[in-house]
Amino acid sequence: MMKKVFRFLLPFILLLITNYNVYCWGFYAHQKTNYYAVFLLPPEMMVLYKPSIAFISEHAIDPDKRRYAVPDEGPRHYIDIDQYGKYPYDALPRKWSDAVAKFTEDTLKQHGIVPWHVQTMLNRLTNAFKEKNFSLIMKYSAEIGHYISDAHVPLHASSNHNGQYTNQKGIHGFWESRVPELLAEKEWDFFVGKADYIKYPGDFIWARVLESAQAADTVLLYERELTKQFDDDKKYSFEERNGKTIRQYSSAFTIAYNKKLDGMIERRMRQSIYAIASFWYTAWVNAGQPDLKSLIAQKFSEADIKEFENLNKQWSSAGKMIGREEQ
Ligand SMILES: [Zn+2]
């Protein structure tokens, strides 16, 4: 009898305790990709980035925090490219002004603008290097890393971004948080050679977005297939986190999914790391390779520190992401 009651109540209990936040690429993966990107830089850049590696990785997640406070922030993290027809989505002009002329800015923002925003950030970072502005170099480096990583996530290039249309809610955080958090430290390798100069940054980031879009179906399909092989009580497990019991994908299910994806998540993280370092390097070269040694001793201003504190305050007191959610 008790068992029956429990069975009946289980979905409601699950609903209650799964209502917690997850973030794009997870905070964990964003911080990792920015961190490891530093090691791909040439010595002339390493002199500045290495001592600042804690800042660069910690602030990798600022753009996500901002999603709780700034309405314009959300669309910079994704593109629902399937809204523009079929792969390779030729109906969508790659150039911002052409795309605006064809679809209007409102529509573009509605479906997400990540490939364009990466290019905006590249321009900002290039100017920061030209001005040798320590604080902006640091902030933009950390933040462009975030958007580049997001562009590498298949579910950031699909309107079914959390499996909400296919009864797979939760897959977003599963792919980009749960799997790396369980496996990256133990099994994955993030040393990936060195940064390259990117001659055509627009083409580069669009190519990554198209790869993401192409992989989205696999990400969703494999989870569905695997679910058929796992009973609910094997697919999920319960864990204490910050005093709360949460439901999460079980270790067995997570490991099986990663295996089925044949290293896709590790590969996308490695490609993110390479892309981040290469964008930083490209900005620096395009700015005329300024000498960064003179910036090492610089510190953030009072105003900067206030700004970081405010962002944290807004984020921790805000209950909900503005715009579409990813839980
Ligand atoms: Zn994001």
C-alpha cells in the first residue's frame, strides 16, 4: 500500500525538487574552458593572462549572471537556427546588416544572436588592446570566452533547447553540466596545442554554430534511445546539494550517455578552448600586438570592483532568468 502511494506521489515529489537552476555550459565548464585557453597563448600574451588566470576563469560566468538582470542579455547566448529553414540555413544571411534587412532586428533577437555577438565582442576586445586598457581586456576576454563556448553547444543552436518539445526536459543541463562535472576531471584532456590567428572570424564562428546545429539531433536522439534501456529509478538518482535533495541523472546513465556520444562533449570543450584562445590572440594581433608587460602591475578600479559586486548581488537576489530558461 505504502509503495503504491509513493509511486503515485513520486512525479509530484520529483517536480518539487528538480526546480533548481542550471546554467548554460554549467558554471563548471565555462570556467574550465576559459582557464585552459590561457595555456594556448604565445609568451607575449601569457605574461598578462597567466597571473590573471583566476579572474579569467571566475568571470567566465558573468554573462550568465547578467541574464538575471539585463533583458538584452539572453539572446546573446544562443541561436535557434532551425527557425530559418533547413541545414545549412542559407536563408539566413550571415552578415548582421543583411540579416536585419531580411528578418528585422526583433526577430533575430527573438531567435538568438550568438554568432554575431561573438564578433561584436571581438571588436570590443581588439579596441581594448589598442587602448591598452587592462580592465576592459580582462573583462572582454573572460566574456567572449563565454559566448564562444556557448556557440559550441549543440542545444544552443536548436529551438528544442531543453528537450521541451520531445519530453526530454533537463537534457540541456545534463549535456553541458552533469556530464562534464562527473567526467572531465577524471577522464578528459584539455591541453590542446596553441592558438591560431583567425583570418575570418565571422566564417569561423558560423562554422562552429553549424556544427552545433547539426549535432543537436544526435544529442536529443541518443538520450531518448538510452532512456528506453533505463528504468526511471536507474536513470535518476538523488543527491544532497547545499542542504537540498535534488534529483539528477544517475552516474550510470551519465556514463552511458557520454559513451554513446563517443566523446562529443569533451571534443566540444576542447574546440571551445582552442577557439577562445584563438579569438583572444586574433584580437591582440589585430590591435598591433601591443606590449602587455606594462599592464601586469595594473589593478581593477574601485568602480570595476563595485560593478562585479553589483552583478553578484543582482544575480543572487534574482529568482529567475529573464527570457527563456534552460532548466
Ligand atoms: Zn551562456
